Amino acid sequence: MRVALVHRDLHQVVRGGICTLYLALAEELVKAGLDVILITQETPYPVQREGVRVVTLPRTNNLAAHRVAAARALDQVAADVVECSTWEAELLTYLERPRSTRAPVLVRGDLSAATMNAVELAAEEQQLCHRADQVVAVSRFAADDLAAAYGIDRPAVIANGVDRDRFTASGLTRPESGWAVELDRSGAVIARQSLPELITSAPAWSEYFNNSADDGLLRLVWVGKLTQMKGFDRLQRLATGFGESVRLLIVLGHGIVQYPVDLPRNVLVCQDFGTDDLPAVYRRADYLLSTSRWEGYGLAIAEALACGTPALIPADLAAGSELVTHASTGYRWRDEGDLLELLGRRPTLQGALPSTFRWEHNAAATIRAYQDLLSPAVSG
């Protein structure tokens, strides 16, 4: 079986949950004997995965042009099954063709653009879901959200996974890659320094990464973008209330900026860790802090839990409840006052992720979905 996975932001240096998903899925599909093609756009970090073919399209923010280019690329690769995520409806042009002139299309749904208030994308995302041959969702919450937002049958759930070889409770607690970045008020990077060098030269952050258990510091890590979805406004308000004994490490993604940046001095912003170093960042933290309003799955939460780091998540973060056991592997905080009080108490929690969240389980369920699409009853 030849499978084409289409996502315009696939990078060797992982950026975002969809990138993580498709790189991990591609590897598992190759292990299962499938022929895998990734179709993406130009990047300074080209994807290199053994046994995976990569087709690179010109980089553009013109989604209409990209959708046409993706459809043309699919004509060339002659895939048996094609997949994309709901985000940005990348296969919408391809799906406008008669079913007899294209491969079957599976769309993998995360949180809907409608729920995220991305109104410029929601209408086309809805069209994509209605035209797709099958829609699946990355969590129970995502399935319910897509069905309610777009008036489709509730999708089957194929939960995302975590790389259990990398994200473990044992291993390094000091990263050997990544950049410490300085942001201006608009969120643009105006300076950067090698994080390993900063750790060596800056006493405050050298102390953060040391192995002392009795230095009195409370170490938090937050992963996300400067957006409403990730609750960056919430994070900034919280950070101003942290005392000197709290240090916050932000692992910043690449993407839109929806709030002016005004972070206090006890915050360090980092980007672009190597493959083995994000687990080290999770392990070093006492807690993974989430301020998200919505998550389709909550990949950072799952990764931190797999590293043994408990997660502090908003009580109304529906997808988070599928990962976190309250007062055991994490804590579901009600409001900002509740969280600050919690941090003052420093509850004893132990991160753990249920064994069902594995990429090999995701791939096995995905292959079954592909096979169903290729069955005579469906294709006929």
C-alpha cells in the first residue's frame, strides 16, 4: 500500500503536534511495510526519515495555491490512500474531483477551527470534513467537537501517541541543544543564544538545570505558542504573580502571535530543541504547566506525563482529562488563584501516561482505516 501524508509544515526539527504526528506515523507505517510519501513545503529543516520519500512544494502562505500544488503532487505519486489533517484543509482542491479520479482521502481531525475562533478557516474545514471519504479524530473531545461544529457523524477516535523510547522518566535532565531567545513586544525574536552556553554562563538558569533537590526552586515548563488557544494571556498574568522561588521555562513554538509579550525576568523562552533534548526539559521540571483553553489532544501534556512529570491543567480543558488523573498524575486547577495556591503547597504528584497512548497503536488503527477505505464495498 502506498500512502501519502500531506501537511505543509513538516520539519526535521519538530514544530507542533501535527508535525510530530505525521513524522511518527510515517515511521510506524514504514515498519509495517507500507510505502510512505510525505508532501510538504520548503523548510530550513528538511525531513529525513529512513524509508520515507519526501516531496517538497514551494513555500507559500496562499492556501488556494498550495492546495492546487498538493493536488498536482498527488497525481504524480499515485498513492493508494491520501491523508491530511483538518487544519487548513490542504486537500480541499483534491477532494473537489470525482471519487473515480482520485485516491480515497482520510482526514484526521484535531480541535476544530470553529472552536478556535479561526473563522477564516472554519468554512473550508467544514467542506473538507463533508467531502472526505473518512474522518477520524485524535481524542474523544476532538471527535465530539468536530461533530458539533460541522454537523458530521461523530468520527472514530484514533488517539495520538508518544515516542516511548524517548519520552521516559529516566535519562538526561540538561538539554544539549536549543536556543534561548529574547522576544520584543510583538513576539518577534530579536536575539538568541545557545541554550547550553546560557546554562553555563547565567547563574539563575544554571541553578534551574542543576540536580539539587533541596535548593528551594520550583521549576515549571510551559509548551506552546503565543495564542488564545494556548492561553498565553493567562500565562503572562500568572507569571507576574510567581515569587522569586518559581522559575518558568517556556518552550515556544513557531506561529502566530495574538498577544503583546510582557514577561517577567524569572522566565526563560527557548526554541528548537534537538530530538533527545525535549524529554530532558520535561524531566528537569517539577510540573508541566498548561494554560490552554482548548487542546485537541494535548501532546505536551502526554509527553511530560510519559517523562514522569505531573501536569497542572485547567479544569475546563476537556482533552486534558483524557490524559491526567486528578490529584495523582496531575492537578486540574479551577482558576489562577487556585493555581497560585497550589504552587505554594507544592503537592506531591507523579506523572504517568497510560500505556495505550503509543504510536504503534495509532499506526495499527490507521492501517485498518486505510484498508477499510480500499475495500470494494467502500471504493465501489
